[in-house]
Amino acid sequence: MLTSIRGLVAASLLAGSGLAATPALADDMDPPSDFSISGNAALVTEYRFRGVDLSGGDIAIQGGIDIGHSSGFYVGTWGSSLDEDTVGYGHTELDLYGGWSGDIADGVSADLGVIYYAYPNAGAGDFDYIEFYGSLGFSFGPADATVGVAYAPDQDSLGDTDNIYIYADLGAGIPNTPVSLSAHLGYTDGFLTFTNDSKAFDWSIGADFAVNDNLSVGIAYVGAEGDIPAGAYDFVDDAVVGTLSISF
């Protein structure tokens, strides 16, 4: 569900990069590989997907692995714990994805792919669905921007309707510090909302502190529009979300 959209962020960054080669000690050493393998893991105070709470306000454990090729193609998987009592999708989400990412001009990159959202221990009914995505990234100095779209065609799990998601992300590192700032605005039109007219904005603003090259700590203010009946669980209530993440 590449923010983050999920593990897709890591896949986009890693696709097209090769494994660092060990200096050759002999003429018969294997050549550098065209493939890269990387992983990521995180502990979050809440799992928020496009502003929607999928962990019942509780801590979630997340992680994924990505395989990229020097051509720019990649495949990967990412998973998260869920709250099965409030969300109703079981206690696990597992995403499988693949696509292509690379530079298309100076300071401009593209990412195209497809993702399959699976809920392996959900109850009776259709829950899994497929979504196609595409984005353009722009780099300028210490800042970057991304605009993207994700489209899920008609499927049983979406009530025989479709869903489109449009978003924009901004990020900037504070020079000479390990701190970076980010902002996000998204718009959903379709089944995956909690509004009466099936249209909703979501947003976030956050900061991240890089402890080292692999470990980071983040905090973000997250929310989304929703028409939640009185007394029902509020999936879109604004929240402050903390993240402890590691990449390897």
C-alpha cells in the first residue's frame, strides 16, 4: 500500500545500483555483480498508510527486502503487522512489487511498477488487490520533490470499483546536520477512503535524524479526511507517529 509508498521507496533508491565490489586480489576473481540486495526494518508507533491507521493506534513492526539490477529493474517484498480487531484484514500485510527506476534527465528520475497487496490471514472474503504506480523525482541542491500516481483497477476486493491516488512529496536536508525535513500531500478518489463521497486528502509533515548511514529516527504529524460515525473507531484521526528504522 511505494511511501512509503512503503518498501518501494527503498526499491526506487536501490534499483540501478550495483553491489560494491571487493578489490581484486587475483585475476580470477569474480567480476562485480549487476545485482544489489538490500533490506530495511522499522518499528513505528502506528502504521499509517496514506494517512489511515492500520495498526489500531498500536506499535507496528515492518520490514522488507529488495533486489535491484544495474538496468534499473527491481523486485521486492515488504510486510507490516496490522491490528486485526479494528482493521479486519488479519494481523499481517505482505506486499510484493516490481518495476523499473532510473534517471531520465539531469536531476530527473522516474519509477514505474506494479504492487500486489496481500493479507494472508484475513477472514472470509476478498481483501488482496493490485495497484499500478508511477512517479517522477526531481533533485535540486539539498532538496528533492516527487509527484506520483497509483491506480488500482476494478477488483472484487475493491467492491468492483477502482481507486486512484495522486500525491506530492517534498524533502530537504538541513546543510551540515544529520536532520532532514519532509512534507506530503495526497488525494484519493475511489474505494480506499473513509469519506461518504469516496474522495479524501491525506497529509504529513515530519523530520528525520540520521544516527549513522544505516540507522535513523523520525517523527511525523499525519492525518487524513474521513466521515467517521460517532462512536466508531477513527481510522483517520490526526496523530504523531515515531519511527526507528534501519537499512542494510
